[in-house]
Amino acid sequence: MTLSGQAIVSLRNVGKTFDNGTAALDRFNLDIRDGEFVSLLGPSGCGKSTALRIIAGLSTASQGTVNWPGGGKIGFVFQEPTLMPWASVTANVRLPLKLAHAGEESSHEAATRALVHVGLAEFANVYPRELSGGMKMRVSIARALVTEPELLLMDEPFAALDEITRFKLNNDLLKVWQELHRTVIFVTHSVFESVYLSQRIVVMTPRPGRVFTEIEIPAPYPRDERFRTSADYAGYCRQVAEALGQAMAGGAS
């Protein structure tokens, strides 16, 4: 499979140095094409989350350029669900629309649609304290989807979950991605998760983060447990793990 198409966001020679002198990114180059599912893979502290925040406009690059020709909406899913404990599931999902002063009826309908996509329609009126960790993350994903973003940014959203819940949410995320045709950039430090989800994996070097190599995963969608237990999946995981090992050892790409 050769991925092609117009880049909806491009980073060129992006660097980020924090006020304390820590260099998080250096000469970071990345093109994201419309409709792709791309994972940023690398060790903790390699600048994956920093790159995501720069794309989202939550942080500014110290050097280089970020070009997003379309300038469309962005949805962001953080590592923690960060839900308001005093508000219902629907109220949490509606929050971005409320902040944008959207109408009551239209925002309620949008929240209902988003909850249907993540399989939580029947939990619309419950409160976060009544939800499991996986369900809270589903609410967080619904909240990111409620504005119908062109680009969905996900910062290790499943890292704190148990393996069984994580597998289930991986499957659900791919279903949502295929249904809604959004572009997804997914940050992870899991080789196995990146291979299962992605069309393309961007392997990053240790800090300061740069792109070491990019690996395409040509397995067809939908992907399921047959793929997860296949020889092809094991082979892709081995290829990506070897590339990550070389990146961490400072090898040349």
C-alpha cells in the first residue's frame, strides 16, 4: 500500500526548546495526509506529546514552520479523561460546544451522536464517578468528536488502562475512524498498539525528538483479533521494534 494524497498538516524543521533549556524536538519533519491514521512512536520523553501540542496550537515551535492549509477543526484527547465530576456524561461531551456558544438543541443532538459513536448512548445521564476507566476515556473521545473535527489528536489515551480494555478500545477507535473518515494522529509508546491501529508509524529518536524512520502497515481494515494473532502482525511488530531499537541506539536511518 502506498499512501498518497494532499497533506493537511506539515511540520518542517520544527524545534522546541523549553524555558529551562530542555530541547524536546529538533529538525522534526512530518506530513499528515487527509484521512490517515498515523502513530507517533518513541520512548517516554522523546517529544511525541510536544509535537502533538504544537500541531494543536497548544504550544509554539521554537524553530521551523507548521503549515495547515485547511485550517479546520481539531479534537484533542489527552492522557487522562479530565471530566467534570459534577456534570453528567452529556454535559461533559457538550462542553466544547457550550464554550463556542452553540445552541442548546443542536449541541444536545451533537453530543448524542458522539455518544452513539463511542457506544455510550445509554449512559448519557450518569456521572463520571459511575463509570469505569475505559468508559471515562470513551466520554473523552466523544467530547473530542462532538465538534466534528477534521483532525483528531490522541495523546496516549489508553496507556493507563488494563490490556483487555485497551484492546477493546483499540477496536472501537478503528470503527469510529472508519465510520467518520477523520484524520488521526495517535501518540503511543507501545509497538503492538501502533502496529494494530496504524496505516503509518513514525518512529522517533530519544530527546531531542526527530523522525528516525516511517513504516507503513499495509494490512487491510477492518482489523480484528485474527490480525492481532496473525504471522503478518507479528512480523510488522518485529520490524517496528527493530526500528525503535535502532532509533534508541542512535543508528542512522
